[in-house]
Amino acid sequence: MLTSEWLGRGAHTGRQVAKLTNDLHEGTFDITPAQHLAVKDLAPTQNLQDSMTIMELALSSLSEAMATTLHQKRDSQGFAELQRDTHEAGEVGGAARRDVEARIGESVVSPANYKQLQQERQLQLQPSLFDETTEE
């Protein structure tokens, strides 16, 4: 997990981890995690990743993997070096997001709530107890 990587490489406080998380997210999506929660109409206590679309998750994963790779390749230590790598990883994720958006003609950041969509889909697949069946 990226948080463990940061702590192992010298991020000393929850505040530094939160700053790195925000920088990576904002670099990738051009909005803060708090703004992303608002777009999805989620409470601040809800888990954003549980409600991301597949494309949002893919881009988030790309940025996180890029940050981890940069940290390991550069043997980054301390908050300043971690922040440098995280900024660059966010740029990579952001470039990928802009490319995807150009190709699909819409924003990747979506009010669609994956968790809610899955629940609605499950309800559609379940037959109602009150559906009439015809026997011929």
C-alpha cells in the first residue's frame, strides 16, 4: 500500500500522508478528494474509492503505481523527495485522464457512484416475489 511506502520512507505524520494523498489525487483528477466526494454526493466519512467508476479507479491505480515505482527507483527518502515523486506521478495520471477524456468526449470524474450502480444492477437481476409467471 502506498501509505506504508510513504511511512517507510520518512513521511512522519498523518498530516504529511494526507498532503501526499491530496497532491496525488489532485494531480490525477484536477480536484481534491473532498471535491471528488462532493461530486459523488458522498459524506466526508464515506470511502471515495468504494464509489469510484472503473475508469476513476484505473487512473487512481496508475498514479499510485507510478508514485511507488518512482520512490523505489530513486530510493526516495523524506517528505520532500516523496512529494516530488508524488507530484510527478500525479502528472502522469493527469495526462492519462486528459487523454481518456479527449477520446471519450466526457469527463472521467463522474457523479456516478459505482457502489450504488452495483446495488441497482443487483436489484434489476433479482426477480420480484410478486412477478407473475405464466404456466402454459
